[in-house]
Amino acid sequence: MKALEGVRILDFTHVQSGPTCTQLLGWFGADVIKVERPGSGDATRKQLVDVEGEDSLYFTMLNHNKRSLTLNSKNDTGKKVLERLVKECDVLVENFAPGALDRMGFSWDRIQELNPRMIMASVKGFGPGPYEDCKVYENVAQCAGGSASTTGFRDGPPLVTGSQIGDSGTGLNLALGIVTALFQREKTGRGQRVLAAMQDGVLNLCRVKLRDQQRLDHGPLKEYSQYGEGVPFGEATPRAGNDSGGGQPGRILKCRGWESDPNAYTYFITQAAVWGKICDVIGKPEWREAPDFATPAARLPHLNDVFDAIEQWTMTKTKYEVMEICNPLDIPVGPILSMKELAEEPSLRETGTIVEVDHPGRGKYLTVGCPVKLSDSPAQVTRSPLLGEHTDEILSQVLHYSDDEISEIRQSGAV
Ligand code: CAO
């Protein structure tokens, strides 16, 4: 038995943000019915194709544990099928451009009329306000949510990150909203609308930068490198390179081999509680008591000197050796792991965080598994569906159409 067994999801999502959400619900045991446009399906099936003629990794890695039903929701017969699906499902999830569902004839009012228990969950780029009608992709959300203005180096342009915080991040928020609404429905018997806006999701993940924005009113941000470098602060939270966002200063430092290996680096945190051990390890025992270095406050104007000295030491070790030496001393460090190293890491395979999946068209490939582990509801990753693979099965088993009715639906061009 899986945690969400018995919950049926009408999955009208596409691209990344919405599919992340419904894939998670599928991993927790929900029956996810992905509705796709006949003939083409989710646009990502044919984007960034690596195996000619097959579904792309972009699509497969976001659509595990789902069934695919093709349906033209603008065709009259298709609309009738959709109405029946709305009545049979617990949750409708969508991330169309604003207004698209209304234009199809499925406004929130209409959905409530069809099924008052329905939970209707949407990802949109922006919440209500001046930009609510805009189409939004990942990097737009990173830029509009405060991530880009605070990522990168002070003397360079704003940067987007490799983490898909706008898409996958918002998908996680939406999944939580859906499960919470299902929980409330247990008590009220009513469905409700759930909205997760990508700008809101990114801003939420950037809260430490909003914290720093307000701290600026009370003086310079002393843990930022630019403070020690004597560079004045402007009006807004600046980009801080690899400075730690917390109260314990940290940086990315070179390790042995950095000249040829772009990932021979470690993150190194000068946690106050282990400052003495850090001094001993890097060969600066005199800094334990030196007035400019002995306390966290004294060190803040000298962080460049501190990290230069630590880097002289880390450059003599591999990133793994740094970890082996520092971990027993409780000094927090972290190797910069490449995607290749992560893909080959056995412990991530053992926990199901990285999973190998077999696909009839493309063969074996790696994907991410569920990042949340439930002891009583283990997630097993099953391959993504082919376009329309389950159309007949859903029409007959879920919607109880007869064979003759299914032929008529097919003839109408609705599926
Ligand atoms: N049958 C018939 N029509 C269908 C259909 C189906 N099964 N599925 C979708 N359509 C139609 C929609 O109704 C819409 O038609 P109208 O424009 O006439 O209303 C049309 O397909 C296009 O939908 P869209 O506008 O959502 O798609 P797009 O490719 O133009 O835009 C995106 C994509 C992601 C920018 C937009 O959907 C969006 O802003 N979504 C919300 C934010 C979001 O989730 N962004 C993250 C995406 S991942 O980076």
C-alpha cells in the first residue's frame, strides 16, 4: 500500500513545473492520468532529443509513474470525456498559460459544478498583480524572484543557477498544497483551489537575501567578502559570489588538481566552534589567540586572509582528502561533485535517489528518484508512458465507456 493510493490525479501539466508535482504524487502512490494533445503530446517529448525518434530524457525524467491519455480538449467529444474525467478524479493539476483552462470551457466555477470535491491546483508564473497574465519559464522566475540579482560575483552580471528552483521548486510547493487540500477535504468534504506561483516560490527560497536587504538599513553586511575588501554597499542586497548565506563564513576553495579539473574544489565553512581545530589543520596555530583572528567578529574584516590561508592548505589535498581530514574534526566541508561523480555514486543508487530505468524505445537511462523517503510508502520509479499508451485502458476502466463508445470517440478525433 502506498500513501496516496486511491487518489486519482487529472494531470493536465506540461514542460517541467507541473510534471514535477504530479510525478511526486505518483511516487507516493496516486494514479496520475496525464492528458496530452493527440499527435504531439507534451512538447518536451520532442525537445533536446538524444535518441532519434524516441521520447527525450527531458520528458521521461519528469513523467515517471504516470499513465498517458491523449485527448483534444477543444473538440466537443473531447470536452465530454474531460467532463467525465473531472467527475472521476480527486485533483486537477495544470500549468497552462493564464486563462487557457477558462478558454477551454473549464473555469473553476464549472469544475466545482461538475465535482465539488475537486481540488484544482495550478502553477502560474506570477500571482495576482501586474504580471499575472505573463507566460513564464524557469529563468524568468529566477530573475523575477530575487535569485538572479543575488547570484554571481559583485563585478559580474546577475546569474541563473543550475538548480531548477522556479520549475521543480514550484512543483514541490504545489504538491504540498495538494496534499494539504486533500487533508482538509477529509474534514470539510469540499475541494478548493491551490495556486503556486513561480515568483513566490523562488522568493521564498531566497529569504536570506530579503533578510539581508533589511539588515542593510542597519549597516554593512559584515560577513560579505566586500566588507573586508572595503567596498561600500549599495541600496540592494548585492551578489556575494560563494560567500556563505549564514552566520558562519564559508567559501569555495581550490583543491589539488584544480588547474585541470573544473570541479577540484571544496566548500569550507569556518564554523566558530571549531576555529581552533581549523587553525591547527591549516598550520596557523598562532591564529587561535591572535587579536585579528581569535573571535568571529575580529575575523570578519580579514576573511580574505583567512580563506587565502585555508586555500593554501586545501590546494595540497584532493577534495576528498579535505573531507576525510575535516569531518572527524567536525569542520563542515563539502566537495564540489560533478554530475558524472553523482551519477556514479553507489550510495545514491542504493537509496533510490538516482535510479536506472528501462524504456522500450530508448533502453536504460538514469533518472532522479523520490527525494523524500517514507518508511511505509517506498517510492518505486516506473518508466514514463508512451504518448497515448493508456488511452483505451482509461476510457474503459476509469470512465467505463463501452467498446462501441470508444470507437465513436476515436472516430470523432477526440483522442
Ligand atoms: N487539447 C487541446 N488543446 C490543448 C491541449 C489539449 N490536450 N493541451 C493544451 N492545449 C492548448 C491550450 O488550451 C492552449 O490554447 P489557447 O492558447 O488557445 O488557450 C495552448 O494549447 C497552449 O497552451 P500554453 O499557452 O500553456 O502553452 P505554451 O507552450 O504557449 O506556453 C508556458 C508554455 C509554460 C510558457 C505556459 O504554459 C505557462 O506560462 N505556464 C504557466 C507557468 C509555468 O508552468 N511555467 C513553467 C513551465 S516549465 O519551464
